[in-house]
Amino acid sequence: MLKEKVVSARRIAEVVATLGQEISADMEGRDPVFICILKGAVYFFTALTQHLSRSVVVDFIQVSSYGATTETSGTVILVKDITVDISGKDVYLVEDIVDTGLTLEDVIALLKARHPRSVQVVALLSKPSRRKVDVTVDFVGLEIEDRFVVGFGLDFAEQFRNLPDIWEFAP
């Protein structure tokens, strides 16, 4: 059940545009590869990459840790791996939300094993109060309180991703 609107589509658009400007400035002199963590980040990833000042290489990785619950299992399963060579490249790992940090920590380790020059994390949303591991989020759109949210790519059991706003969800 949708409980309360947390972030409007208009505010999301503003945040994405600002992040696009910040990241475009950061990319100067770099060899960037943007990697989207599927499925949740795809809406954010698409909007963000359209706000970048130059062409970039894109790829996708898919992991699973939630299933049909509102709590992470703590076990990350690789569903789809990247297909581009990131050795010596500057990776921008794009995530919809950073919650406990457990999934992100595993994905970063997987990518770093492929010897990129750098890995930076870009997240639309961050819930620092929920962190279980210390992960660095280099570019954060918005920090939110501890709520389970859906919309703009975020889901509950594969539902609600297509909502243009972000809502608090209460099963």
C-alpha cells in the first residue's frame, strides 16, 4: 500500500540534473564507464546519463538480495554480469538507493577485481541510518529517513517501479 509521497517527480528531475552537472565536471580527464545496477537504478541511470556533457560507455550488472521482502537477505546473487572491459577505466557505479551497503560492498569488490582505475558510486537516494557496512557514496541525490520506498525504479516484489514519484510503501 502506498502510504505517503516522499519525493515528487519534479524534485527527482531537479536532483538528477544537478547530479549530471556535478558528474560531468568530475569526468574531465577521465575514461568513464557508467554501470547501472539493475533493475532498480534503470530509471535513474537513463535520466542521469542524458544529463551528462559527453558521450560515455554504459553497461549493466544485476544482483539480487531482496526477493519479495522489505529486508535484504544479506546474500548477494549475481544475476547478470557486465560485458565491457573496465580495466584502467573510471567506473561510475549507479545505484537507486544505498541502504545497508551490503549489496553495494559486494558489487564494488566484484568490479575492483577487474582493475579499474577508479570506482565511484552514484546514488539517487541514501539511507545512512541503515548502514551496516562503511561504503563511500561519492555522489548522492538525496538522503532520506528509514522508510521503505517504491517508484522511479524502486520496487516491492517487482511492483511499483513505473511510478514517476517516490512513495513510502507499507505492505
